[in-house]
Amino acid sequence: LSQSSSDSAAQVVGEVFIGEHDDAGAINQIVVGADVMTFDHEHVPLEIIRDLESRGVHVRPGSAALAHAQDKVLMREKLTSLGINQPKWRVVKTVSDADDFANEVGYPFIIKVSRGGYDGRGVWVCKNENEVAELLQTNLNDGVQWLAEEFIPFERELSAQVARSPRPQMVAYPVVETRQQDGMCSVVIAPAPNLSPESALEAQKMAMKIADAL
């Protein structure tokens, strides 16, 4: 299913349906006779995936995994329950909530929308209380929350990709380094340079633990 015939996949795949990822009618066309269905980004509406699953369509990954990719608060809660190292975080609703968080982690800290933000969108670095107060005046859509996160001065970003089958079997691919430009990934270096085997293995184990839990 592609938005247009000029999309990359549409140019090389034999049978292509033209339609939008949030069009249930278009998606229902492509699952007829399919053994399995998958998606390549997290913006497919969750209700569409759940409806397919309720009708016996094999969706991999399933709606339970997709829900965590769509909601950053749900993701943080899951990572916390798994004991995965992550920045300190808190859901904030008021300036007072944000002040309490600032007292714990200091300024600057990050505020994100829990849903709908991607590629650098929906993410703000707040340097003081005034910036926080101004931001929290913004009206959010239903189901969207403000997520405050500790600011981490990281050196680089690594990505560990794994694949898991329902049996379950699992495979881990080489850890890569991703470089961002304007909040979007512009370069991927594989394998990640100057990464010790021990650190690479730690990242792969972490990714496999998350995949298994989802």
C-alpha cells in the first residue's frame, strides 16, 4: 500500500495498491488472501490494526507493540517496568508539576507531546519556568499528554535493530550509529564506528529484552 506509484516500494513491488495508511478501506483491500501484514511506520491508526486482528489477520508486529511506538508515556512506563536505563521522566499537567520536576533534574529539561510527535516535532528544550508556562498553555488533542524528561547531553545516538518471530526466535543486527539533521535521521553508519564489542552486545541485549516484552 503506497501513497503514490512513485513511492520507492511501489516502483519495485509487483502488486501495488494506492491509498493512505489511515484508510481502513484501502488497508482491507491489501489483506485479502495475505498470509501476514506488516507496516513500516507507527502512524497507522491502532483501531484499524485491532480490527484486523479481531478478524484473524496475522499482523506482525501486533497492536500491542504498535501502541508503545505511538505513545511515549506508555513506552516510558514499559521501559521502567523492564528496568531499562532511561532518563528521569514524569507526566506533567501544570506548571507546578513542571516546577517539581525541575527541582529534581534542573534546567534545561525536555518536554514532549506523548502522541503525534516525530522527527523532532513535538519536542521542546525548556530552559526556564517562563518557557514551560508558555508551552503548557497549548491545548492538546484528546489522549495526548505532556511528558517531561531529563536532559541528557549525549555524545551520539545508536540504534540496535532486532527481529522476533512468534515461536519465538530472535536475531540481532549490527548496532549502527545514526546522525540527525533538523531532528531527522540523515545518515546511518553501519556498523557503528569505535563501538566496543561489549557495548554493542549490551545494546543488542537491551533491544531483544524490549522486543520480547512487546
